[in-house]
Amino acid sequence: MMLYLLTNPRTTLAGTMELNYRQIAFEIGHSVESAVCIIRRLDEKHKVIMLSEETNEILIRNWYKYNWSGGSPKVLTSVKTVVKWIKNEDF
């Protein structure tokens, strides 16, 4: 699941993505219940993501460590643009 979250095309440059359990379950080949359980475990037990069911968003903690190569100014400008779209203020 973590590999899916890090590599799927809907994850933004800020490490967030819209939460859609049915789509995630379909794409990883699990049931919806299993996908919900795994995502909640990644949030509550392992603390590698932050889950907001109020805004239907996931934030991948330390996403930049896995996906940024050097932090070029162009990438940082794009991240600042994407951050404006995040609905959850805690993220």
C-alpha cells in the first residue's frame, strides 16, 4: 500500500492525494474493507501517513525524501502552487 501511495499518478508534488477507497482497492487488488484497514493502520499505528476523512485527503509524511531529487527551484514553485489546493489545514 505504501508503494502504491508513493507512486500513483494522483499523488501531488506536496505528497497529498484525494481519498477514494473504492478506487484504491480496485487498483491494488484488495477489497474496500482491506484497503480501509491498511490505510488506517498506516495512519494510526505506523504514522507514515496522515488521514483526513473529513476532507477525504491523505498526506504522505516525508514524501519529499522519496520523490524529490535536489529540490530545484522549479519543483519548489510547483509545490507552493499545489499546497494551496490542500483542504485540511493540519496538513
